[in-house]
Amino acid sequence: MHKFIFTFLIILTLLPFPGAATPAPANPYFSWKTQNQAQKAFAASNTVITTENCVFSNNNSTLRFYNGRRKAEIDDVTVWLNVAPELNKSNHQWHIATIDMDLLSLSLQSQAEKEPAPLKIVIDPGHGGSDSGAITAFKDFYEKEINLILAKQVGKILKRCGLTVIYTRKKDTTLSLAERSAIARRKKADLFVSIHANKAANTNACGMETFVLTPSGYHGTSSGSPPRGWQIGNKNDYNNNLLGYSIHKELIKLENTMDRGLKRQSFFVLRETHCPAVLIEAGFLSNKEEVARMKTSKWQAECSHKIADGIIEYCRKVNSLNKAVAAKRKSDTEANEQWQNYLAQKRDKRIKTAKVKQVDKEEIPQLAAVSEKAIQPEMATAQTQKTKYAKVNITDSKQLKEAASPDLQYISSSSIQSVATNIYLKNAESATEKKTDNAGLQTLADFYETGKVK
Ligand SMILES: [Zn+2]
């Protein structure tokens, strides 16, 4: 049921609303916000536009978009968009995808409360047991070990702040991805935080990446990630975004790190977990310099604090976000209803027109037949009259021939004249009647065709 509503809403956002008069950007597959709509959604008090970027600022933050690039910035934090913004070169207007503007503006407008909401948080140290994960550049330890160290430290901090913490594993045990999501479901968790460390073939690669689930129908951040249909995790798109942004913003404050961005990917634990979820890739084990830092207890303590700070910030903002999301869903539902009504009205009108046309098709020939029948006796009478006068004409001509005296000739002649006049008048009358009947029939047909008398 949820899945259907969501799919519908997504389709709805892809459809141009009737009456919307926005110039179409290059890619009509996506729903867009115009520059003015985006400014309004973000409550921007200042906007700076160049041919390369579009910058909105309000009292709290600054958004920077680049033409044709999915990489964007919120203040100094890198955030990967679902769709690259487009600058319409003909009218110098920017277009930002509705999905990105909705996710960003709701996250950024959430108000922090003093106390964090007392959420139940599942912390998931990635890999474990027979699944070691990546090995360090020095081949001295495995990813599963550092994931567990960080997870335990994050959990301790959260517990101290009054939050409930559940671990998917506390030891070096093997656990499938499905089991990890199932633990969150069974324990009725409010949040799922998966902790990993990165690796790459390029040993220079370094820095922090934070992942949330890709919204349904959009490409993931890594090139070649195909769009997917609706997943259970997509019901939390707004919360996922706030959670990911809150954590990533803190993580990149670590010394000597690099901001690789808040990214979007359909990882199993993100798409199959029922509650808001995030997956952190905290540094590259394949980079010798970075892993040397990651091995130190100083780094581990700082990194755990940053992750915990981000989670706590989410917990402080979640009530405000949930209210905004509920209001947005309500207005989306209303827009959905309006759209359905519009379609239903169009359909009803089509059915009505088709029905009238059908009735006319059946009735006009019937009416024509009835009218034809009514004319028949009139026509017959006219024919009889014609025959009658023709006979008189013949009799009169005969009489004329037989007349000897000029007087009789004169009398007969005027008699013929008068008879001929009578015939002429009768014929004219009958022709007029016929014409009137034909015109009547046409009017009747017009009336049924158009519903109007001409
Ligand atoms: Zn991993």
C-alpha cells in the first residue's frame, strides 16, 4: 500500500502540473524547481548567479550548485545531488531537481531541540567473523576490527547521552546483511548506523564518505549505478538525508581528512532496513598515511565522537523534521487528489461527449425516416393534382382546336390561360411545401448534432 502511494507520488512529481508555466529544462524526465521556486523553498535572502554556479544563502546556510554537476555544497560540506542542476542558457534561469530541493530544504530547515529525542539506535560494525572486510596497506589488521572498535566507542557515547543502543555484533562474529537489517526490525529500532572503513585500488584515495539510500528512480552517486524501484528504506528518504548530512558534517571536521561527500547508494542494509539508515566509510585502509592515523587511539576516539555528535544532532532535529515531512506529505496528497480529480473530470467529459455522439448517430437516421414518411402523403397529393390539371390542359387544347369562331377562340384561350395559371400556382405551392419539409428535416438533424437550432 505504502509502496503504491509512494510510487504514485514519485510519478506525480515527474508530471507537469496543469497550468504550470515553467520553461522546460533540457531533461524532461525529471521534475524541476525553477530558480525562483528553489529560492523560495530554501527561503534564500541572497542569491548569486553566474554561468558556472548558483548560490543561495539564508540566515543559516549557503547552498552552492554547479551547472551540470551532481556535486554541490552546503556551507563547506560536499553533498552529492540526485540530479545535476541545469542552467538554461537562453533565459539564464537555473533549474534544480525537485527531489534535491525537497531533501535539502527539509533537512536544513529542521530546528534543533535542546534535548535529543530518546531514540533506539542499532549500531552495525560492518563485516565480522569469516568476512574480514578490507585489509590495511600494511597488512596488519582488518576492516572488521576497526569497525568494531569505532562502533563500541560510538555506542558508549550515545548511551551516556540517554539514548538506547543495540549492536548487531559485539564480537568477531559472522553476520549476513539480511540478519543485520532483521535485528533493527526485531528490536523496533529508530535508527540504523553501519560503520565501515574504505579501500581503493588507487592508494592515494583518502577521506570520508557517508552513504544514504538513493531515492527511488534515481541513479546512485557511483557512476553506473542504475536507478531502482521503491525499497522499504525509501519511506525514510527525508530522515535518511538529515541523518547522513548531520553525521557527514561532523566527520569532515576531523584533522587531515578529506571531504568525499554525502553520497547516495542502494547498499543492502540501507534499502532493506525499515528505519532511517546510514553507512559510514571512515577513511581508507588502502592509504598508508591515513591508515597510520586510523590506528591511533586518538583518531579512533575523535572519529567516534564525530559520528556520535552527528547522531545526537539528528536526534535533536528529528521532531522538527517529522512535523515538516508530515506537512509535506499532506500537501503532496492534496496535490495528488487535485490531479486525480482533474483526470477524472477530463475522463467524464470524454465519456459524455462520446455518449451524445452515439445517441445522435442512432437517432438522426430514425428521425429522417419519420420525416420522409410524413412527406409521403403530401407528395402523393401533389402528384394527383398535377395529373388532374394535365388532363384539364389536354381537354382545353382540344376544345380550342375545335373552336371555329374568333369569339369562342377568345373564350377558350382565356379559359386555357386561367387553367394554366392554376396549374402553375399549384405546382409552385407543392414545390414550396417540399422545400419547407427538407429545410425542417435539416434543422432537426442540426439540432441533434449541435444541440442548437440554427
Ligand atoms: Zn566494509
